[in-house]
Amino acid sequence: MSCSCGVSTEGEVSGCNNNGGCSTGGCNKMNVFDWLSNMDMPAVDTFDIVEVRFKNGRKEFFRNTDNIDFVTGDAVIVDVPSGHHLGYVSMQGELVRLQMQKKKVANNDEIKKIYRKATLKDLEKYDSVRKRDMPTMFRTRQIIQDQKLNMKLTDVEFQADNTKATFYYSAEDRVDFRELIKVLASEFKIRVEMKQISLRQEAGRLGGIGSCGRELCCSTWLNEFKSVSTSAARYQNLSLNPGKLSGQCGRLKCCLNYELETYMEALEDIPEVTKLKTKVGDAKLQKTDIFRKIMWFGYDGENTWHPIDAHRVAEIKEMNEKGVIPETLTLDELEIKDLSDVGINRDLEKMDKKFKQKDKGTNNPGGKKRNLNSKNRNRSNKNRSRNKNKNNRPEK
């Protein structure tokens, strides 16, 4: 497969000149992979229409009437109104038939033909013509500013035969550019075609890097622009910040629609509720995790959020609709437990048993022994006192 970046005048591959390869997409705008290129198709059923890519990813269909063998990336000379142009083969075979059906392009005589493969002389002439694009665009912007036209010039594309130039612009309202065409035709000595494009198409032609770190979808593969509304951001719980939701075109990002259907399916199991009534107080919805089916609620005056399952939220919602108010978000009724099993009461019971045993100890045999011992001590004390008295008596 040859490089779609083009071939230089010396016959070498031009390359993207962005410190990367062609696979990075730096210059392969709207590039496709022909997965049927290595498969042998019946010669009778060979589709004779080829898709050709021009500057900034613009593509058109041309008929290969001479049955020339092409390879994806070959430079070809094609027939255009009042002249010829140079492009690169981007797709051929059965995939072109499917692409035409998708874009609803009729296979009729209006499809122009391919003249031949581009020669080295054709490439040299085309390189010299393309060098006029930037100076012409800068000069045209000055003319637009002098005429005070409310339009924005985006790109200029010269034909390979250097007889016609297409000026791409964007504008919010209709613009009367009849005088502008006269000035451009007289100054550049060419036929002028003005083509208005949308802001999304403008971003696709210019290209760039998105907030995701990759090249813009509109400049690499996206060719159908669907309307994007702010409801897509609401369903995905995204903050409605225009600076974050807008792309380089100034419109809402196209990628907001990519996962919208998945979010819509996940939201079917989540009840629509903003407040739940409990005996503790009214709990307001703070946050929803769509895929985990968890909803966070918070009471007034509290900074704590309580995670509740979506099924439990649906139950409380039905109870509130019937006039029933649960105790809390997790309990319908408070359960009264027997306090005898509590650890504190057990300790009190142990203390009561201990003191009861002490009271019983005064009536047991051990207590009697203590009384006898006390009596014996008294008797011994009396005997000692008697002996002292005998010793103190005078002798006769």
C-alpha cells in the first residue's frame, strides 16, 4: 500500500512530517482500511467505481472505465467540471458499492471518470499549484475584511490544472459575495467557486487535538453530524459547563451522543425522585451512580450522604405515595430489643450475685467457726488477766 501523504517530485514518499508515521492519522484525514483488498473477487462482478480522496479528506466517486489496476493510495487524474484534478485512491471494489448505498449516491452517468494514473510531471505541477493555497487564503481574508462581509474563510483548494479555486467559508447568515467573486477572479486570474460549510465541517477540515488527547473525530472518521442537545449531558450526569462540553467548533461535542443509549438503558431501572420522606426528616437526592444503581441522599442540616440502593428508593417512593412514612432510609420500623442481653446488664447481674454470696457467708459453717475463734480469744484474754492479778498479790 502506498502512502496517502503523496509522493514528492523526486518520486519519494512525502510523509506527514509530524515525527510520526502515516498510521497516526496526522495527514490521513478520513482514511479507511480496505479489508477486501487482498481477497480475490470474481472478475465478472468487479465494481468499476473508485472512491478518490482530495485535500482535507474530501471524497468523491469516479468510474474506472479503462479498468486500470489501482492500489489504495495511488495518485490519479480525474475528470471534474471544466478541467481535471489530482486525487488519491482511498477505496475500491465492493466496499465502494456499500459506501455509495450508505451515502445514497446513484450509479448513473453523472459519475465522472478517471483519466489515468498521475505521472511525475503531474505531481510536480500539483505541488506548485498547492503552494498558492495559503497566500491566496490570507489575501482573500484581507479582501473580506475590507468589504466588511460577515463570513469566515476556512480553506482554499486549487484544482490541479490551476484554472479554478474553491473557497470554503462559514457564516451564520446569508452573505452577498457577488462583488467578492469579481474581485477574486480579477486578482487571481481563476474561476472562483464559493462553498459554505458548517462549523463542524470547518473543524473537520482544519483538524486538531481534542480534550481526550486524540485527533478530532470529525477529521479522522466521522462524516455524518447528528444534532447534539444539552439533554445528552444531563442524562450522563455531566455539569452543564459550556467550556467543557463544547468542542473546537464551538458546538456541543459529538462524542456526547456515543454513550447516550447505554445511559438511557441504565436509567430505566432508576426511579425518578428528588426527595424522600422519613420520620427522621426529608432526604434530598444528592448524587446518582447510574451503573452501580446507587443513589445518595442527605438530610437537611447534615453533611453526610447516605448511599441507598435503587430498589430500596423505589420501595420508599411507593410507601410515600400511599401515605406511609418509614422510620429511616434503611428501616421501615424500629425494632425494640430485650435489654437483658445487653452487656451492661450482665455485669450488674454478676455484681448482684457476688454481694448475695457475701451476705449468705454470715450464716454458713465458716461463719460459726469465726464466732468460736472470737470466743476462744476472749477466754484467753481473761486467763491472762487472772494470772497477772495472782502475781500482783502480796505474800502472807
